[in-house]
Amino acid sequence: MGIGDKIKNKAEELGGKAKEAVGDATDNESLQAEGAADQAGAKAKQAGEAVKDGAKDAGEDAKAAWNKATN
């Protein structure tokens, strides 16, 4: 995963927190819900990217172990 995607996802999460805070301050339930949804979406993307990063790392570790074992 690229650093740009990580930054974008974190920015989306922070934007959701801001929306939710404004919704709390103004007693706007719709804005609160929208902010919470934005945060949940961003966190889901971050979790998916973490899984991809972990799988990539596992693949690299397996390749290194294979190379070590066969050389």
C-alpha cells in the first residue's frame, strides 16, 4: 500500500471525527451519523490495507526462507 493511500485514509477518518464533533456541538444527528460513517469507512480501509501489507510481508518472509533453505 502506498503512503498516499494511508494519508488519504487517515484524512478521511479525521474528517469524519470533525463532522461528528460539529454534529455533537450543533445537536445535528444527521451530521453525527455521517461523521461516524466516514470514520468507520476509513477504519475499514485501513484494516484492509493492513491485511494486504501483512500478506505481502508474509510472502517476502516465505521467499527469503525458501532462498535460505535452498542455497
